[in-house]
Amino acid sequence: MLRFATILGVTLAVIFCSSAPVSAVDTATALRVLDPDNDGTIDMKEAIRGAKRVFKAINPDNDRTLDAAELRGRLSAAGLRAADPDNDGTLNWREYKALVKAMFRAANPDMDGTIDLRELSSPAGQRLLKLIYL
Ligand SMILES: [Ca+2]
Ligand SMILES: [Ca+2]
Ligand SMILES: [Ca+2]
Ligand SMILES: [Ca+2]
């Protein structure tokens, strides 16, 4: 009986996981975390605050720059090159912040100064999210 319950539990977990729109749920969660003033959108200030947290967290060697390995999964090699005007192969905070600002603008086609859930769910929004949310 216990065994059956375990199998049932696992099966249900599998069904739940495969049917739930996981990425949409995650995006909604991310929006809540990144939205301390609770207006349902991310403004530039909130995005930069999130970016600062990510920058610190993914830079364990504390050398004030992010290299390709530290950026893995968040920014492609081409993205890194494009965001690296001094061409040293790493992003310092100034470069990272400029990148986040550009990504924010790209993810905000209605230009109202904020990213809502729909915008955050778009491909551009998801690219921004990787830079501002752990
Ligand atoms: Ca907000
Ligand atoms: Ca580093
Ligand atoms: Ca650089
Ligand atoms: Ca918007």
C-alpha cells in the first residue's frame, strides 16, 4: 500500500510538472520578487537593483568583473562580445549595467517605463530576466 502510494505520488508529481506551464509560473514568481513596490511591473530602478544582486552572486572570485564562465547560462558568447566595448573579455559593473538598460528597453516595446508580466514573458523579457534574477 505504501509502495502504491509512493508510485501514485511520483506519477502525480510527473503529471503535475509536465502539464504545468513551469516557465510562466517562474516568470510570475520572478516578477513578484523583482517588484518590491508591488505595482505589478518592473521599472528600471527595480531592474538595476536585481542586476546588482545577480552581479554580486555570480562573481564569487570578487574581481569586480564577470568572465564568460561566470556568465554561462545568462549571456551568450556573442552577447558578451557585444556588451564588452573595452574588449577585455569580461563585463565590469558599468558594462553590465549598460547591458541591462539596453535589454530593459528591448523588453519594453510600449515604452511606458515598466516591464509587465506579458513583456517579461516575451523572448526579450526572458533575456532580461536572466541578467536581473537569480
Ligand atoms: Ca514595481
Ligand atoms: Ca569574476
Ligand atoms: Ca569589459
Ligand atoms: Ca511596458
